[in-house]
Amino acid sequence: MTDDFSIRMKDDDGIAPPASIFAPRPDKKGPKTIAILLIFGSLLMIVIGFGDIQNSLAKDFPEADLEPILENYQNQEVNITAEDYQEYHDEVRDEGAYSVRGYSLFVGGLLVLVGGFMLFRLKLLGVKLAISGSLIGLIGGFAGTWMMVGVSGEILPKGVTEITRLMAYMCGMCMAICVALAILPIINSSARMALDQKLTLVNEEE
């Protein structure tokens, strides 16, 4: 008599289930959802970048855009005049802050846009383009906004500078989220399996 024994459920023939049951399966829905989010985010990047590019080429800050800005600051009891903001605009333009942030967000947004559409079609290249565009937007967007913070500290009231600094942090945070979303499809095993998936025929012998 030995001490070896086993516990078996009723009607259990002792055959373990195939490992394929527990193997991860391709997830097509996840990458497509991320692709839609990236496309919407890229459109926002392009709009902001295009606005900065226009400002980098403008001699004077548009009055139609200046009035709401001044009114908003005045509602927050921040003392700022049109001449102050125009001087700030001139310095930001001459320092190249508009160009750094504008072209970074615009070019990065285009890459994310194309990458988003390709990711929706489950193409791995779309992930690479989205990551590249997001990184360009993150680095250039934060750098350009931080340059604006420096100029604001020299010309505008402290309250305006703090708001600009907060915008720099928000820009960096939003772009970091965009980078994380772009990376997610290649980190998640199920989503990665769905990218560039090819049909393979398997012959099973009976």
C-alpha cells in the first residue's frame, strides 16, 4: 500500500483542458476604441498648432481674439492692458515660442491623425506613427508653452504668469495621456495580437 492518492470529480476522465482555452485571444475592439480617441485628440492638436503658427506670422495679436482674453482676466481681477498683451505677443513671437509649440503640435497632430486611422484598421504602423506624433507634441508643446511662461514673467502680471504655467502643465499632462494611449495597443497582449493579424490555415490530422 502506498501513500499516493488523488481526488477526482465525478465523471472526470483525468484529461486536462487544452491550453488554448486559456490563451489570450486577439482583441480588435480595444485598439479601435483607442484609435477613435487618438483621432479626436489629434484634431485638437492640429487646431491649437495651426493657431500658434498663425500667431507666429502675425505682426499684431488679432483684436477679435484679444478682447475675450482681456475680459476674462479682468473678471478674475487681473490688471492687464491691451498694450501689455501686445508686447507679450511680440516677445513670444520673436523668441520663437509660437513656432516651437505650433509646428510641434501641428506636425505631431498630423502623425497621430494618420496613425489613428491606421490603428483603426489594425495596422502596427499606426501605433508607431501615433507614438511618434504624441512624443513630438509632448516635447515641443511643453517646451513652447514653458517659453511663454518665461516671457510672461517678464512682462505680464503674476496672475497671468501663473495661469500660463498651469497651461504648460496641462499641455504636458494631456500629451502624456496621448502617449500612453498610443503605447497601450502594443503593451496589451490581446490588442497586440490583433495588429496586422494574418489568416493561417492549420491542417489537423484525425
